[in-house]
Amino acid sequence: MSDTLLPSTLRELRTLLCRPRLWLVFALVVGLFVQTGPFGTYERLAFPTRLGYWLVLHTATWGCALVCIAFTDAALSARVQPRLTRMLIGAVVSSIPIGLAITVINFALLMRPLNAVRIAENALIALPISVGFSLLTWLSLSGGNQLAPAEQPDAAGSAAPVTAIPATNPAVRDPASGPVSPDRPALLDRLPVDKRGLLIRLEVQDHYVLVVTSRGTELVLMRLGDAIGEAGPGRRVHRSHWVAEHPENFLVRGVGKNGRLAIRTADGADIPVSRSYAAQIQRWIERRNSG
């Protein structure tokens, strides 16, 4: 397992768990099972017990499904391009732990047998349900307006106290305060509507690109080079970073003769400038200041 697989899985899981639509469906499904009492639970269990049983069962099984889907989505992102395919693979894998979870819960609460045959039977029952659940999750993720906000990363390569050189570009305006430049980056179309502000910077995070705008952040599954191609005016300053021509992005230099260059961006991050890009970035900022 690579060092980035666990963080990627946790990030995928956080994204899934932040879907309000998913929690709404969860509540509706639990309510339906409690009211109808399938598999003999209506006759055998009183309402409070039935509510607790189905709540525990669905929490455990949905949890297994979400973890498996998040894991396969992260693990196969570089090998299997369609996200739906990765999620379906995760659904198939999840049927095994779901079958085990159902068997253990039935043994503990309903005194049903706990053996390999029961686990296999419950796994087979769970398989089509898991596939349907993965389709539901995929449809939830496809909804553009509800994507979960990504967590703001720590500032990379923070510089010591510096003298800031503003990189002004008065022709560009924040969509929140006025008209947008006619050269609207195509990359913004990949973001939820409420995140489509003025582009500030891009940052590589595992197999994703963190897109930072004046209206928030969002993780997009694509290569940095492809994202830069859709980002509009700006400069790559590091192998993992790109900054836009944002009016509040500054060039800064650390203390000392050989102080390290960085770009202090409008979101408060200090983005390191690689030595190979240093001369180019300095000329870029000088031209913009003189212009």
C-alpha cells in the first residue's frame, strides 16, 4: 500500500460522508424498513426494538459499503478511469464485509446462527443491494451543486518575514463583486456553481488537483498539466503548484542573500517557487508591475 493511499481513501470517504443527499436517502431507507419490517422483523420485534435493529444494521452495512467504495476509488484512480466502474468494483468487494456484519448483528440481536454458510448467504443478498448503493452514490457525486468543500491545506514552504511585491492585474475582477473577465477559465466548469469564483491557484494532492478560487476550494480528479491547460492566465511555479494572475497574489522573498522565493496567494498560502522557475517568475512579476 502506498503512502498516499490512506490519505486518498480518507479524503474520498470524507467527500462521500458530506453528501446531504446521501444522508437523506439513508434516513428514508431506514424509515421504510422500520415501517414495513421485512424478513419477519415486523412480527418479531416491537417498534422501538425494530427501529434500533434496522438503524444499527443499516449504519454498519452502509459504513462497509462507503469504506470499500472510497478505498477502491482511490486505489484504482490511476488504472481505471471511469469513476462509476471503480465504485461498482468497490460495491462487489463490500458485499463480503457486509455479509459478515449482517450475520454478526443477527447473531447478537436475533440469536440467529453465526457460521460461514450464513455469511455467504448474506453476502449474496447484499451484492445487488451494494451495486444499487454504488449507483446511488455515483449519482450523488455527479450532482454539481452539492460537492463537498475540500479542506484548506497548510501553507507549503512558508517563508520567513518578507517584503511583498504586489502582482497587480486591475482588469480582472472577482465575480462576487462585479463582472467576470470574458476569458473565463474552462476549469471553472468542473467546479460546483457556488465555487466558481476568481481562480487563485492549483495544487497537486495525490491523484487530484486542489482548485482554489475566491469562493472556496474543490478537489478535481485530473492531472495538473491538464488543469493548467484549462486554467487561463497564470504561471507554474513548482512541479506541484500553479498560480493565477490574481490581483492579490504577491511575490515574496525570505530573509538573507539567498532567501527563498515564494508566491503569497490571496487565500493566505505561501507557495514555494522552484529554482528552475525562479528567474521566469521574477520576470513575470516585474512585467506585470511595470504594466
